[in-house]
Amino acid sequence: MDKQPDLLDQLQQLTAELRGQFSQRLGSELSGLTAMHGRVLLLIARVSEVTAQQLSDMLRRDKAQITRLLNDLQQAGLMLRKADPLDGRRQLLLLSEQGQLLAARLTVKKRQIASTMLIGLTDQQQNQMTQLLAQMYSNLVSTKLSVD
């Protein structure tokens, strides 16, 4: 039997550890919210004036789950909704001042986690890893589209 772990097992193990690190390190900043709330908050910070549907697509979560997360963020005073001037039926999501401050703190912690994860990898290896992961994701997405 091959003692070398396969790539999928390693990716799943890495993903599980990243989730754990995010929960552990970001949890104290989120005061009562989950790491998923933090992830949504960071996406709103990165993609200005995003819609709930766009978040749902990016995170590959159903819209009801995203709506619950957004309601929590709004109730906590971290996020605002405003009518889309191009389509009044849609709402654009943006961070409140408090949300922006929290997103900045979470970004610092996220970078610390990434720095720890990348210890010992050269810039070239990091760039290559980024390209490889993007290619693997693209392969899965394009295969899914052709199978559906």
C-alpha cells in the first residue's frame, strides 16, 4: 500500500486546518459571529457594492444561508444595504465604518495565517502554487459545467 498521502487528502487536510486557524484566530475579533461571517465580511470589503446573489455564487452557498449571514452582519452594525441605482429590485452590500475597521483587523490576521502557512516557500514557489490552484479550480468548474 502506498504510504504517500494523495493530493486530495492533503488538500482536505489543509482546508480543515485553515478553517480551524481562521476560527481560532479570527473568533476573538468577531464577538459572537462565526468565521463564515468573517469570510462574508472580508468578501464585501474586497468586492465593493456586491449583491447577495454574487456572494452566494462566490462562496458556493445557497442564498438563504447568505441572507442569514448578511442579516446577522447588519444587525451587528457591520454592514449596510442600499438600493442598486441601476436596478431598484437589487440591494448592494457595503460595510459600515465599524465593519471596515473589523475587516482591516481580520485582513491582518488572515495575512498572518498565510505567512505562517508559506514559511519556507520561495516567491517563485508561491506564484507557482497560486497558478496550480487556479488551474485545478478551473478544471473542476469546467468539468462540472460539461457534466451538467
